[in-house]
Amino acid sequence: MCLGLPGRVVELTPGGHLARVDVAGVVRDINLELLDGPFEPGDYVLVHSGFALERMSADEARDALGVFMP
């Protein structure tokens, strides 16, 4: 079983394959190549091992984070 956390795209790198993503207050470089773009700052993604695995709505991200940070 793996654990994914929601994150908010803060900044896109040139080329759009990497993004700076805020995951629970920690900004990390995340690979976006597994998902169809385009992405924009403010978009939410599910992150696992440095890769974005799924797009999420803001409500889905908030609900998921609520499990870990009640």
C-alpha cells in the first residue's frame, strides 16, 4: 500500500514537466509527466514519491488533508 498526499501547485518550471508543489506546508519539486497538462499555479494534485498521480479539486485536497491534519 502506498500513501499519497495532496499538494497545491505553486510554480511551474520552464517546459512544464516539473512544478514546485506545497505539500502540507513543505514546498517540493514534483514531476508532472504522468498526467495530462496544462497545469497552473493553484491546481491540486495527489503526490507520491515525487510524482503527481492524479488531479484533485480543492475540496478533495482539503478533505484528504483533514485525515492527516485534523
